[in-house]
Amino acid sequence: MRNVMHIDFDSFYASVEENRNPQIKGKPIVICMFSGRTHDSGAVATANYLARESGVKAGMPISQAKTMAKDAVFLPADLEYYRSVSDEIMDALRAYADKFEQRSIDEAYMDISNKVYEEAEILAARIKKEIKDNFGITCSIGIAPNKLIAKMSSRYKKPDGLTIVKPEDVKGFISPMAVDKIHGVGNVTVAVLSDMDVETIEELSRIELQTLIERFGETKGEFLYNAARGIDESPVEELERRQYSRIGTLKENTRDTNAIMELENNLIDALHEKLIKNKIWFKTVSIIAITADLQLHTRSKTLLAETNRIDAIKENCIELMKEFLKENSSMLRRCGVRVSSLSEKKQFSLKEF
DNA sequence: AATGATACTCGGC
DNA sequence: TTACGGCCGAGTATCATT
């Protein structure tokens, strides 16, 4: 019998900041990504539960959050530090399972098919205690027959929750939920389903497979059909990274190639440093362009052979950016660079011979 | 017709 | 009334190759 655990650190960035500076404990905390354009320009990365009570949400403009939570502590995100804390916790968690999948900076799946529910519950309690004691972070855990339901379970009770959903309880657990509780169902899918008079998972389960495929295409149609029945066969497996990117905000909206490439070149330098550190070669170079209306666009080029040369990024980047500006008349707000089709060049030493 | 590569968009955190 | 980041992976359309 399959059994999967999903672990989700509670308002992770905010919790890390509370530990770094205990004086802010008990206060509403908002972690911000400042763009540097004007003093409050930027978006909210996350907020602790106290700040959320005022209506602050991730993705919201910082200036809006400031009108909602006037007494909150607003801190700039220190992503590098959060990453280092995350790495430590994830390494500790990895030791508990043969099959472990780190899904993001604050989420992971564990395959615990070798355990019955009673053992799984004990393990969850142990993991919670270890993370709390050693890192001062609470987490929410879901245990269920597959990744889809485990994820929905961990979200069911937050923060510091533990939810176990047994196979016979899956249907009752998901049926009354709104369709957007399914991981992968966002605004666009919700709008289409709403148009079909489908709001809950129970209603979704009454739609025929053929109908879903007609509306959403084969992959997404089959996914929705199975999800409505709590079915998910996807394995817990360590994912290989497929892309590296850097993105930034321009001082002001512009179409000036020099201003754009000045930022691009800084981003490329930072990206290249990371690639060298991780011994990553790439074959595809992309630019990311976010126009004044916040629409995201990309242009990319695949090279004839893989490389790790920074000049290959810079040369292709400027070409792609010029091409984009020729095709699109909008002002640019943000821009970025991405490499993909990766390969890792493992270093070997003479000792191996 | 099937498979793989490429370019681009969408959604989640 | 408005306000607006920096990443990541998956999905989809289209084209070339076999």
C-alpha cells in the first residue's frame, strides 16, 4: 500500500526571520521583495499568520500591504539565508526516507510506503519535534495514499498541523472542497470550470472524461478527471534542476537597449557565477521581458553545442532582446535571463586513473 | 504516425 | 482608487526527423 507524507514549513521566511531576531516574535511580519524602483515598490513574498489576519497575502504590492497592516514589521527578503536554512532542514529530513522529493524551498514529499498509518503518525510527530527543536520552525504535515492528497492534507490544518487521510476517507475529504484546492488548478482553470457550473470537487467528479479532455486538452483533462477521484500515481522522486534564471527590475520603464543590457549583463554575471559554482553547462539561452502591463514574454535560442561560456549568454541575450523589442512596442519594466537544456560536468581528478 | 526538439506560456510558492 | 518580485517546473503548439 502506497503512503506519502507531505511536509510544508509554516510561513517559512517569516519564521526564519523571527528566529534571527526574537524581538519581533509576536508581531505581524511581512517579508518583502523590494524592487528598488521607488521606496515601496515591490511585492510581498510571504507574511506570518498575524499579518495574514489583516488581509496581507503573498504576491500583493508592498504599498497595499502597508495600508492593511500598519503595525507590521516589514523586512526585505534574504533569500540566500533562507536557502541555507532550508538546505540544513532538508538534509535532516532526507535521512528519514529512501525516497525524498524536495519540491521547493519549504516543501517536500517522502515516500513512506513501508510504514502503516500508526508508524507514520509517530514519524510525523518526531519530524515536527526535530524541526522545531533544532531550527525553531513549525511545519504542517499531511499523510495520505498519494502526493496529490498528501499535499491537500498538509494544507488542511495550518500552521503546525498534522492531517492523516486514509484511503477510505479520501473521497469524503476532497468532495466538499472548492476545485482550486487541487494543486495545479489556478485562476484560468477555475474560471473555465465555473463556466461549466463546477465549483466543488464533487461536482468535478460528475463530469465525463471526454468532456474534460475537450475543454482542457488530454493531459490536463485526464489530470482533472483523476484528481476529482483522489487518484495520483506520480512517484516521489528527486527532481533534477532544469533551468537557472535571474530576473531584475529596471529603474524606470524603458525601451533603450543600453539601459536594458546594463541590467541584463549584471544578471548574466550573477547567473554565470552560479553555473560555474555548480559546474553546469547549457544549450539554450532565453531572455525574459516583463512589459509595463506586467505581461511576461520570453524569447529563446538553442545553440549548436552545449557550453559554459559567459559570452555565449551575453551575445545571444542582446540578439534576443533586440528581436523582442522589434516585435513588441511596449515599454519594458523588468527583464531577465535564463539558461536551460542543462548538463552537469562532473569534475574528475587524476587519482581516478 | 510516432518521436523528439524547440519556443513560448501558465501556474505555484 | 491604485499599488506589483524572483524564482521554479509543467504544459502546449509547432516543426523536423524517422
